[in-house]
Amino acid sequence: MLDVDLVKALANDKRLQVLDWLRDPEAHFPPQTDGDLVRDGVCSLFIATKLGVSQPTCAEHLKVLSRAGLIHGTRIKQWTFYRRDEERIAAAKAALGGAW
């Protein structure tokens, strides 16, 4: 059976775009003062700016992706940095490709 949180996370173009950008953060985001783009993830403020949405709207998108396990947040100082969970993404691809 498909995970409802996973389906919800993948049912939005902006969330799919975030997942794509986070696949190669150095190609899509500028260097950060705090946190390494690859090791720690991308600051939510950079993601909101690139998406062209407000911080609260971006936070909701990131929450949905996190709830589905597709990304993980790391707190550094007052900021949260997000990166993909490649194992979960591989499992999600397998689940979506399997028999329903």
C-alpha cells in the first residue's frame, strides 16, 4: 500500500522542484555562511527565495517533504538546513514502481 504522506509530498510541482534542486545543491544555490550545502543541506531561506514564495509557505512545503521522509532538516544556529534522504527516495521510487 502506498504511503499517503509520500503521495501528498509528490503531488505538488514546487515540492518536486525542491527535491530536484537538492539533488545537486551546489549547482542551484549560492554558498552559505553557515552550513555546507552538501553535508548540512540548504538553508530554508535560500529555498524560499528560489521558489519565489514566502517563508511560511516554503516551511509548509518542507514540512510535507519531511513528513514523507524525503528530506531531513538540520538546525544550525537559528536556521534549518535541508538535504535529501537518498535511501528513502530510492524506496519511494521502488514503491511507486511496484504493483498497486
